[in-house]
Amino acid sequence: MSDRNSYIDHDLYPAAVTDRPRHRFLKLASSDPIPVGGWFKRGFDVVAVSALLVFIAPLLLGLVALISATSQGGAFYGHWRIGYGNRPFRCFKLRTMVVNGDEVLARHLLQNTDARREWEETQKLRDDPRVTPVGAVLRKLSLDELPQLLNVLLGDMSLVGPRPVPEAELRRYGRSSRYYLRARPGITGLWQISGRSTTSYNRRIAYDRLYVSRFRPEADLMILALTVPAAIRVSETS
């Protein structure tokens, strides 16, 4: 079944992405001397992010002030994610949830069977009780991910790559984790421009695997160009 939200250019990614992909697997990520894309991709990330930060600094400072004024707790949030070569790193975001989010989530899942099933299947909730009113807007526009530009400068992430996931979630990737671990996680990627939360979890994994196994510099440019319209499309339909 086709994904009506997909922006994939099949000239760059000719293989169909299915919920249960069956490609041959590559070697373990630890055998790769450098992440997918090499120094050219890294150089592009540093130059592009350095220039971008100059322009978005006022917006970022304004969002920090708004979060601090409307809810308790710090404006920034760092959660451990797994990066290239199985290296853990703090993935930065603007805080969009209440400070006692773990307690709120546990109580909600205990009381709501449908929500518990949704969480077990996707590790996400369409109606998440932890999210603040301001946080809901930031998430809808993907503005909560702006601090990840700092992760790119630090070398933890790339502008384009697999969706960053925690260790517990990476276990669900099975043998496909070999692909994930060959690249720096990205701020955007195939998943973000192809339906995001409307796609199944297996399809998300397939997108990550497809990106890494068929990496091309021109594909990164395509994904970056389509990220903003894809985010707008998702916000209009959510």
C-alpha cells in the first residue's frame, strides 16, 4: 500500500520501502572507520549549521523565554540517544513536556488501554498528556528540535540521517540496527519527509536502512529541501 504522505524521490531511492523489508545485511557498524558520508558530509554540516545559527539565534532565544515564562523547569531538555558506532550522546531539544513527564505517562498508560497499546507499538502518543500547550505548538512546527543544531556542531548528529533513538528503542531495530549505527543520526531524514507519525514503526526502520544503504549527497540536499514543506503538511493535517 502506498504512503500518500511520502516525498521519496524514487530516482534517488528506487527500491520500494515496505513494512517488512528483506534486504541482505551489511557488516557491523563498528567496522566502518568513519560515518556514512565521510568528511564531505561532515564539512557541509558544520558550514551550513554555523551559518544557520546566526539567523535563528533571535528565534531560539525568544522560544527559550516563552517556555520559561509559561511552565516550570528549564527551557532545554537532553535525552540520551545512541549515535554512530553505538556511542551514546545527549540529544538536545526545547522542553515541550511537564517536568514530571514520566509520572504523568505511567499514570496515563495505566488508565488508558488504547494509549498503552499505541505506546507499545510506536513509542509515541498522538494525544500525549505530558505535552504543554506551548510544547504542542513547538512540536507541530518541529521548532523543539532547533537545539539539535548544537549536536551537529559537536559531531553527535548530522543535518540528515536516521531518526535518533534511545538504546531501548534501538533493540527493536533487530539486525537493521547495523545500518542505523553506520551513520550519525539526523535532525531530518526520510522518515520526517514521508509521513512521520502516520507511518508504521517497521516503515520508520526501513526508511533509516534505505537512507544509509543508498546514501548519496544529492539525496541529502533533496531531503533538506523537502523538510520544511513536509513539516507544514504534517502540521496542517494534525
